[in-house]
Amino acid sequence: MLYNPDELSRRTLSFPAVKPCEFVSPTTLLNSSLSLSSTICKFRCRSSLVTSNKHNAQVAINFIDILQIFLEELRDLGDFDLPRSAIGSLLEIHVILQKLLFLLRDLTRRDARAWILVNSGQVAGHFRTLIGSLAAALDGVVLEAVGVDDEVRDYVGYLIKQGKMGRFEEESDDMWALHLIDFMFDQMEKKVIPDPNNLKRVMVYLGIQNWNDCNEQVKFLDDECGSDPEVSSILGLMVYCRCVLFHGSGLDDGADLVSVRTNRISYTGCLNPVDFKCPISLEIMADPVTISSGQTYDRSSILKWFKSGNLVCPKTGQKLDSLDLVPNLALKQVIKSYCLENGINLPISKPGGKHKSMEAGGYMLSLAAEESMRMAADFLSIKLAMGSTVAEKSNAAYEIKLLTKRSKFNRACCVESGAIPYLLNLLLCKDSTAQENSMAALLNLSKHSRSKPAIVDNGGLALLVRVLKSGIKMEARQYAAATLFYLSLVEDYRRLIGNNPDAIPSLVELIRVGSDRGKKSALVAIFGLLLVPSHLCRVLETGLVPLLVHLLGTMESEALIVDSLAVLAALAERPDGARAILHARPLNVIMSMLCSSSYESSKLKREHCVCLLLALCINCGGEVIEVLMKSTSLMGALYSIRTDGTSKATKKASSLIRLLHEFSERSSSHSMPHALPRENFIHA
């Protein structure tokens, strides 16, 4: 088996290489290796897409370029006889070339630039390992290759020597960018808003010029890394930049990497760098702390001193009254600034890794990520409140929609920032996009418990119903219906919504004319409102029952059928609802669904059918039961449900079976009453 050029689905910085079969012919193996090396060399033309580890990538490509010359000459020898050890080395070269190709593909991914920068040290290690292994494998082939031109052999020998030396280190430009990012993380942890110029420097370094570029980074980090606290900081920074730096525009056209790097801010003035070194290790301090003698040391060094049993100050010899360590935050910041300016490699953890992680909404965030989300939410709320144009406010609403789509913590941040009143005001806008964006943001926020009273107390119910009834776009109406459902989870709001004269009729109209998504939102909203008994009459007056019965026979969506049956089953629990349903003649449709449903069909669908039929029997009596008794397949379906249905469906099916048996026994004497006592048939 040889390399397949179609890359399989994989995580970034993972290299699922396939080892060729041991019995593959040398010619085939060389041709496949040459194909791989040729593909790798083509990445030289894509060097502009590499934003970190640029030098390492170029050196690796140059190495493969020379390797390709050697492999071509080896192939051109024609008939040759290599020993088994050399064939094994060629197999290893083939595997390494695959891994190197994977690595270069990752480096040129437009959406993974921030992730690759954060892992630049790991990437450099991959280059070092792969090229070192390639040099060792190549050494085993060169020694056995008879007939190779002496000049090529010498050239490859030099290459092997350089490859084994492993000169692939984290690059100074990458370290500069990481120091700057780490500096901004520290600022955010202290609730200090980062300097936009520093944000801009990082974005230009990564080649991120507009909102779409930044959004690509956010989506990649979110999908690839999920809620890993180790990456939440850089994800939070990218989200903050998307909201703040690219709000409605891109970077200035004149921005370029040279100007960004040459215009670095001076943080340290004329301070003496000697003061930045630990008196114990004589290295620049990464985490300076002050002890009780007043002297400052690097935390790791002084802790080792104390653990060795030394209870005196290393510099003064003074006996220490306490072993407490007080962080010297001011000096730490100056040291970082100094290293940032001079490209010094300060020992730091990967961005996000050293920062305190906190749980937020069921997943972990670093402290820097938390603060970046709060800052982004505050910024967007200000834009909603003070934006000079509708478009600016609409963009802010759209950003809130993105922020709150999946994150409970982000929803809490937006509620705390006071965004809800301004989003509600935007619903009155005549711009369809602004109305849709604000409605979508409110839908996401309505899933948070603290947002519900904020929406209702600011007059949101009337505005939501207004959008539901006459929203400019169907999407806005669908969002309004779904938002009303989440609000209806609170009992008091459930009553308020149902008492609005336009709420229920507008929901029914959405079921009539909306898309499948709109129908579903309206159905679940009505189901919630039916928990209030007084809303039953309002629902029946809208003509919902005949509409649902008609839709049951025409809808293809299994989910919509289940939701429609659930609403009908809820209506049938009341005598008025049951009679309205019976008047719409749904029995044949319901029995057909129940009897034709296979084991693989939705268990909820079968459950709602059984509940609906039982409620109709209880509230409408013999008129329904007589129809059910004529079905030759109903009883078999009920016994099947009693065996493998849900817990609720099993109980309801048992009750319905018993009811049908009792009717059969009484049918000869015509003693069955028109309406059956409810209490006789509730329990199995």
C-alpha cells in the first residue's frame, strides 16, 4: 500500500502516515516517494501562506529539494539491487515524507494560523524530528547506493550531516508574537483593555486582514479545540478582535508586517537589564517574587532554595521570618516588555496554559478568556446603544448572535452588559437585516435564566409578538416564535404570552405559512402555552386542530409530525379539545400512523398516537371506540408498543387495550355509555 494523495479527515498537527508494503518493488517505492517530494517542493510557491515557522519550513523544503535529486538519480540507475536494510530505509523515508507533507499542509491552512502560532514550539519540534529521522534513514540508503554520482553523494552527505544536527528551533519572530499575545493576556486578566495597536500587530503578523479572516480562526479554534482551557485564551482573543478590531471593517490598507515590527512601543526606557536576572539562577526572571528580606528572585529558583532546607536570604544571608512569596507584578511586566522589544526568549508557557482556568457554564475557560468575552460583550452593548448608524447596530447584534450561539458563559456576559434593552429597541427598526439579527441574538439570550426577566421587564413580550405577527422577514418571525417558547418555560410568562390577543393566532399562522423550522418553533411554543388550561379555548378558536390534522397527512418531516401529534394529544386531554379533534376526523390518519410504524420508527411518534387515541376514547366514548374496534391491525400494534415502547407509551397502550376489551364484552348488551369516566382508564 502506497500513499494516497486524498487527505483523510484528521486533526491538525496529527500525521496518520501509511507504511508501504514491505514487498513493494524499489521502482514503485521510489516513484511514489518522488511524487511526495515533488508535492512538498511545490509549497515553496505557497510560502506567503506560512505565517509562523517560516524559516523552518523553507529549510525543510530545501532539504527535500536535494533529496529529490538523489531519489531521481537512484531511480534512473534502472536495474539495481539494494540490500534489505536499504529497502527498509526507503520505506521509512516514504513514511516521513507523508508526515512532512501533512505538516506543511497544516502550516498553510488559512483558518489555522492562530492555532499554529500558539503551537509554534511544537511545530519546530516536528520539523526537527522529521528531518532528523529523514537524515538517518537517508544515511542508510546512501551507503548502499552503488553508481550514484560522487557529486550528488557528497551533496547528500552534507545534507545528512546538517539534518542530524537538528537546527530547527522556535523562531524569534514567532516568539515576539507570542510574547505580545501573552502580554495582552496578562492585561485582560487584570481587566485592562488591550491596546488596539498591539491587537493590530498580531493580526498583521498572522495575515488576518478582515472580519472573514478572523472569523475563520474563531471557527477553527472552536471546532478543532472545543472547550479546551489550554486554547480558550487564544480563542477569546480572536473573538475579541473579531468584535472590536474588525467591527464593520478590516485593517488599514497601509498596514504591513515591516511597519508593525519596526514601530514597537518602548516599555523599558533606560532600565538596566541586569536587574531582570535572578540572583540565584542568573537567568532573566519569568515569575519574579519578593521574599521577607525585600530581595526579589525567580519563583522556581527560590522555591528550590527553600526546599533544600535553606531558611536565609541567598543574597544577604539574613534569616527569614517568613517563607511567604509576594508576586512582583510591576517588575514582571517590565521584564516582559523588555523581552518583547529585544526578541529575548523569556521562559513562558503556551498562551492560555499558565492562566487560571475557571468553570463557566459546564466548560472550562481561562481567566484571560473570561475577561476577553466580558470586554467583547461590553463593547457590543455600547455599539448597540450609541452606534451612529443602523448598520453599525445591526453588526453588533450579529456579533452577539455569534457569541451566544453555543456558550452559556457568553450569554451571561451579554446579559450583564445590558444588551437586551437595546436589542429590543432594534426590533422596531424597519431594516430587515437589523431586525433579524437582533431577534436571533434575543433567541440565544432567552435560553439563559437571567435574560428572561430582562426581556419581559423591558416590554419585550409585546415586541416579540409584534415581530411574530408582522416581522419583515420570515426568519425573524421564526426566531420570535422560538424565543416565546423559551420564555414560556416560566409559568408567569406563559400566562402573559397566552393572554396577548395576537400571540396564539400569530403562532398558528406561522404553522400555516412558515418553513419547517418556523412550524416547529410555533408548535413547541403552543405546546408550552397549553400548560395553562385557560389558553385551550384561544387555541381552538384559531382553527389549529383542522390545520394540524390536514398537515399530518401531508408533512414529510418526522420531527414535525411528532410535534403536531404532541399538540393534538395535549388538546385531547380536555373534553372540548377532544371533541374539536374528533370533528376534524383524524382517526384513520392516526391509526394508519400507529399501525404502519415499524420498530425503527420514532418511539415518540407512536407514544403520542397512543396517548391521543386513549384521550379521545375517554372524552368522546363509544363514538371513537367503535371506529377503533373496526381496525384489524390496531390491537397488534398496541401489543407491540406495550412490549417495546417507551414507559409512558406502554402504560397508555395497556389502558387502551383494556378499554377495547371491556367495550367488546359490553357491546352485545349495548351498555357502553356515551362518555367514559376518566378515572377508570388512566392507569395500566
